[in-house]
Amino acid sequence: MKWLSYVIERRIMIFLTVVLIVIGGGYALFNLDQELLPSVTMDGATVEVSAGDISANEVERSITSNLEQRLREIEDVTKVISNTNTGRSSLQLSFRQGKGDEAFEEVESIVYMEAAENELIEGVDVNQNGTTAAYDYFMDISNGDMEEITNFVDGTLKPRLESLPEVAAVNVNGILENEVEIELDREEIEDKSINIEQVIEIIQQQNNDSIIGMLRDEEGSPFLRWHTSLESIDHIERIQIPSQEGSFTLDDIATVTMSPKDNLNEIWKNGSQELIFVQIARSNDITQIELADSVREEIKTINEEGLIRGFEVNEMVSQADYVEDALSGVTINILIGAGLAIGILLIFLKNIRATLIIGVSIPTSILLTLWIMQILDYSFNILTLMGLGLGIGIMVDSSIVILESIYSKKEKGLNNKEAIIQGTKQVASPIVASVMTTIVVFLPIGYLEGDIGQLMVMISVVVSTTLISSMVISFTVIPTVAKGFLKIRLTNEKKKDGIILGKYSQLISWIVKKKRRSLGVLLTFLLFFVASLTLVTKIPMGLMPDMHDRYAEVIVDLDPGVTSDEKEIVAKQINENLSVIKDVESNYIMDSGGMFYVMINMTKGEKIVMNQEKVNEEIYSSLRTLEETQPILSVQNAMTGGAAHPVQVNIRGEDFNQLKEISTEFSSKLEEIEGIVGVLSSNNRTFIEEEVFLDEVAIVDAGLEENQIRQIVQQSFLDVSLGDVTLSEQTYPLSIKWNESTTTVSDLLDLEVPTQDSVETLDNFITLRKVEIPNEITREDGERFVVVSADFENTDSGTVNRDVSNLIEEMDVPEGYSISVAGDLEQQQQVLQQMIVVLGVAIFLIFSVMAVQFNHLIHPLFVMSVIPVVITGVILGLFITQYELNVMSGIGIIMLIGISLNNAILLIDKTNKLRKGGYNVEKALVEAGKSRVRPIFMTTLTTVAGMLPLALASGISGNYQAPMAVAIISGLLFSTLVTLLLFPAVYRLFSIERKSNTIKEGKKQLTS
């Protein structure tokens, strides 16, 4: 190894390289962005369209169908799922993998074009799926006079926050707004025979600013502008209204008032609406922490200026707090893990100098990794820090093996340089093979589809970078430092085996002496593996773990047609139920039309009484009791990945009535599954319409036309916006409506209709019939289907998935109809299938690397015989701790496959070298075990020590770290203990004894 001789003789070069790494890594340490999750855009988008009070059928026909057709024509759009409700259309789009950004630009263009062309569309909201939230900082201003609060928000808070460079937008809800209302007196209008449309037209003409022509022959061809404006309430009241009986002023037939405007998006804080809700978005390239610091500093300045008086400015939610808590928790775990790993080294090596040499490799490898992360434009987030945490334990493996080999060579009396070169050379091959087998397992993770795959690639890159960095350090820095710093005491006394090593040697010797004993060991562990598989169904399963951040978001679906007064009652009842739950600190309810969006803050720090999982259970249990007494359809978790409902099943077919029968039967059976709650079918979401039927004969006999009847009916619900008016330099909305609203069937039918001979009531010309229409219509790629949704309690998604899948198989549906899981359950099944494929590809890649390294097709199979044992350890670990088998623990298993084979690689490499040196199989296995047992235990225990804090982690990131760390620790511990027994047995069974030199000659060859 000429390059190694060159390296250890160039200590200044290595020193300067390390200094460069410290400078580059230190700069990265203080300049990498900090965020909870990496800013990643996904291959999907959502489109929200609002359309007033139009029925679901009309929205589907006039808006949803058109949008679906145009969006499906985009080449990179693979799926379009729409959900149509009264006055709203929601579309979820899936894009071809890797084409999200380009496809989203086309989607935006088409949606905004449709909105401009379609008069029924009142507003659109188009967002690309991703990890970045629209708003990162939330506050409320409350406990004061609403007029004073409104003036403060409009005049001070909003403009000053918007002027901050860190702030992109400030969204304010609940502002007290006044409007000018013109309330027409129906009796006066009828008595004076005044035309309503004429009244509206006259008012609009009095408040008009428009171009009405051009004077082409004048110099410059000036435009002619018509400008009239209403400047006061009195001015509005004096507007002249002509009629058949003469001219009247507007105040003769109407009342003009200035009154508070009804809030369109009502918000309740702890049951009260006396607040203004503020949402703040951050600018590009600004982190949540920078935004929060800037906003808090500005609020502090405003307060110091004495501008906050008589009310309170309350911080509601700041994503920065979750970022700081999560990152500090993971960072502390990494530091503790590094400390424990160094402690393990000191116990084994019993040499402070040797421990310090290996200890140097940890910060150097971390700093090199951070430098590379900055080059890759990564940030400090929960995933990259998790990758660093996982790498802490295994990053010293290469250094341990090299230093232990150098140490043993020095004990045998070799001079300093020869000990370093021979010691490094002896283990170089297994180290490279070990690192490569650990890295290649991450290559297939890139094939995980969807949002999860993009996030998992980041962990893979960080862990791989950490391993490569540590290997580079171990081959350069460790030998160089060891040359001048590693000192050992040489004695003439022959080193004796310890009790454990002696007993282990005797046991291995007994196992490999006879093949039947080796076969017995193999069969025993196979039995262990088969038995452990029976525990799989007793392990909780899930997709992605919840983030326990002492915060919850809940969606409360309301009955169709629920009134504002009923919503007020529901909101107050929700607050009452939440206020009695321990650890619920405050709640905010946002009215989003047909549902409430509830944001719940929980106690933190010393005020915590219950863990978040228990608090969540009580929240859902308490709110679901309201389904029996309030107009509530369902209560669902708003923070689940994928669909809004944890359990979702789609039923497809031709006939709508047949679909309704199938969904009703399926829903009733679904409710019988233990743990299933809140079962809801989209078929049940219907709305009652009163359909108008005309009496054509009566209309003709009265000398009327159908259009006249329609006009009377339409005008009875008069509530029209007439634009804005500027009064005293303040702009207010102007609207016109009746002084008495038409709110009941009798109000409508009792309306007077003037005819040629007399005045009759409207019920002489129309009748009303109740018609049940769908309030929600769901389609996929243009095809209608019924959605049955539900949530679950006191169970896990894996159990629910199995039970629901069994129920679907048991359902006997007619030909042409199908039932399939969707949402979270579908994604869970897809991810499970993909993870199995990834695991299979990873195993093949590991085999390929070792086959090339050993130049042998059979020896890699010896090494890979430990894989079933690894799985056994993982199953036992997850079963005992009851952590979920989810994506995070799945990544841990894939990573573990690579790590766990390192021990077997060390054993087979040493065994092969001994056999080449003349040892027979039995003796080679015993000697290999004796010489490698210490570095195997050292690497295993340092890995376990490094990951132990992650396994015991709690807090925001605990649910993300713990399942992965537990899978690795349990699998590695079990496989290490077993590998030392199983590998010799497998090698003994399937190896072919070769004719060789004597052991004495072999020793001479090994020494040389």
C-alpha cells in the first residue's frame, strides 16, 4: 500500500486537510438553514374553486367537468380526483414522477384561464403539494374593543409586519368591517309600483366612474369619462326614483344604514368571536426561525411604543418553536450518542490515547459531512439530523477496525510504520466491503414512489455521506495520528485469553468439530426465525409516524345546509367539550363552509399532565360524542398523510342506486370492525332542494308569462352588491336587499303577484316539491364513485388495513362493480409492496458487492445467512417496545441489513486468510472468531450506544427517530450474538476442505 506510506509520511498535508475540513464544516454548521422538514415540492397539486351557493350538481356540470377535461389533457398529469360540494369544487392532481414543477405551471395557467372565462367561479386557489406550509406564524388580537383592535391591525400591525423583509404576506381574518345597506320596504315598492331593477340601475348610475366615449376630432383624441359618486348617507337617501305615480326619493321606499358587515370566514377562540386572526407567510429563502425572530422583535417594538393598549396580542402557533424543539432534541441525542460511543471504546481499548485517536474521527467525519450537505444545498432538519444520528455509531466502525488491527500488530512487536501499514492493509478489504454493503442498500430507496420516497432519499444521502466521510478519515487521519500518538507497553508475557473469549473458543470448536452440530445450530436459528414471524401481526403498523408537537388539527364535517346560528351553537359546544380535557390549553375554530377546521394548542413543559397520544384520544373521543346531538357528520384528524380520512374505500359502478345499496351494506359491516369509528358514506351527504313547478294554465289565465313569475321569485331573495362607496375618505361596500328576508316556504308562497285584474299570491302559480340531491360528488378521471370513509381508535392502521381488506374480499358485489381501498390505506399497501421490492434489490446489490470483493459466488451466501436472524431481532425489538412497523422502521431495517453483515464480512475475510495460510476449516473458524470477536463487539456496541438516545427519544421528533433506531439496535444486537455462532456453523456446513500446508507453515505465511 504505497499510498498509505505516502500519507503517513505527509503529516503536515493531513493536518492542513483536517484544518480545511474544520473550517468548511464549521462554516456549514453555522450557516445551514434550520427547518422542521426540508423544503420539497411533490409531484401533485390541489385546486380549490369557490362558486357561491350553487348546488353540487350544477358545480359538477358547469365547473368540475370542464376543469377535469382540460387538466387531463396535460401530458404529465396521471390522475385527477375531484370532490364537488355545494358551492365548492376540489381537485387533487397526481403528476408523473419528477415532472411536478413543469406540470404545475401548466395547471396554474389552465385553472386561472378557466376562472377568467367562467362567470360562476368566484375564486380559485392552486397549490403544489410540498412540505412547506402556506403560513408559518399565527397570532390573534383579542380581549378588547373590536373597533380599537381593527384600527390597530389595519393602521399599525398589518402594514408594519408587511414591511419586514422576512414577511411575504399577512392574511387577516375577523376585521370589523362596516357596509352601507339599502333595505327596501316591500309594501312601499308594491304600493308605488316601482321596478326593482330600475332602482338598482339608478343607484349604480349615481355611483359610476367609466369611459363612455372618445372625442376623436379633438387634439389628442381625449376620452370622455363619466364620473359620479355617492359622498354621504344623506346623498344616497336623496337619490330620485321615478315611478308611474311620480318621482320619489330613495328614503321614501328604503332605509339606508351603516352597519357591521357579516363575516364570511368566522373564527372562534375558546368559543368567542371577539378576535382578529392573523396568519403570516415567510419570504423565499427565509427560515421559520428567522421569520419568528423578526415578527417577535417587531411586536416587542410596537408594544414598547405603547401602541398595544386595552387588548392583547397573543402568539398562537409558531412553526419556529417546533423546529427549534425538534432540532435541539435530535442534536442533544447525537452528542449523547457520540459520548456513549467514546465511553464504550475506552472500556474496550483501556487506552486513553487509542480512544482519543478514534474520538478525533467523530467530529472530523461530522464536519466533513456537514460541508458536503452545504454543497448539496441541504438544511438542518429532522431528516438530515436523523441521518447524522444514525451515522454517529457506525462512523467509527472503520476507525475501530483499523486502529485495533494496528494495535495488535504493535503488540506483536512490529515497528511503528510497519505496524500501521500491515495493520491497515490486513483489514482494508473487509472495511471497503463493509462500507459498500451499507451504502448500496440505500440505492433502491430512490425507487420509492411519491412524497415519502423524496424524503427518504435525503436520509439515505446523509447516511451514505457520513459513511464515506468516516472511511476516508479512517484510512488517512487515523494511521497518521496513530504513528506519532499511539503508544503501547510491550511485555514478554504471553497474553492470555479472557474467560469470555476462552468459553467462546471452546463453544465454536465444539460446533464446527462435527457437521451435524453445525446443522443443529442452523436449524435452531431457522426455527427462531419462523417462530418470530408469528409475532408480526402483533406489531402495530402505520405509514408515517405522528409528530408529537403538543398541537393538533381536527376537521369537523357539518351536516349539509347547516345555518349560521347552528354553527354558532356547534362552535360553542366544541369549545365546552375541549375545555374540560386536561392539557388542552386553547382552541381556534375556523368556519370553512361545510366544515370546521379546529386548531388545538396543548400545555407544554412543566404543565404537561398527559402524553400527547392520550390527549389526542380524549379530543377525538369527546368531539365524536357530539355527532349524536349536533349537526356533525364526522370528526377526523386533519394531520394524517394522504387523504383527510385515515380509512377510505372507493366503490365504483354504473348505476347510482346500486352504488347506494352497496355502500350502505358496506358501511354497516365496516362499523362492526373493532376500533372503527366515524363511518360516513358520500351517499349520505345529500341536500334537500325545493324544486319549483309552474302552473302554466293559471299563469296564462292571469295574463302573465313564466319569466315574470321567475323574476318575482328571484327578486324575493334580493341581496345584491352595488360596488363600493367612499364616505369621509373611507371606502365601504354598498349592498341592497329587502327589509324582510324570505326565509320560509310560506314567506315565498305568500308573495303578492299583480295580474291584469287583481293581486294574487304566488301559491296560485307555483308548487314546491322536495328533491334530495347529492351534496358531495366524487370522481376519478371523470368517473363517479362513492366514498366510504372512517377513522379508528385504540388500534393501528396495519390492523385496520387487514380487517378492511378482509371485509372487501368477503363482500359479494354484482358484476361491473368494485370496492377498493384508497387514501392512507392504499398508500400503506403501496409503500409496503415497494419496501419489499427495495429490500430485495438491496439484498441483490449486497450480494453483488461481496461477490466482486471476494471473487466468489458462495462466500457471500455464507455472510448473508445472518439476514433472517436480523429480521428476527427486529421483530422482537418492535414487538417488545410496541413501536410501529412503518416507513421509518422500514428504512431502519434496510439500513440494518447492510450494517449487520459487517461482522460476518470481518469473520469470513479472516477465515479465508487463515485457510490460505494453511489452517484447516475448523481451526480457521476458531482462530478467526478469537481474533475478530473484540472488534466485532466494539463496533456493535458503539453503534448501539450512538443510536440509543435516538431509541429513547421523546418530544416532537421522538416518533420519527425511535422506530428506526429500535429496529437497528434490536436487529444488530441479536444478529451480532447469533452471527458469532451461526456464521461458523454455515461456513462449516458448506465449505469444501482443501489440501493445505501445515499450520506451522501457514503461520509463517501469515506473519510474512
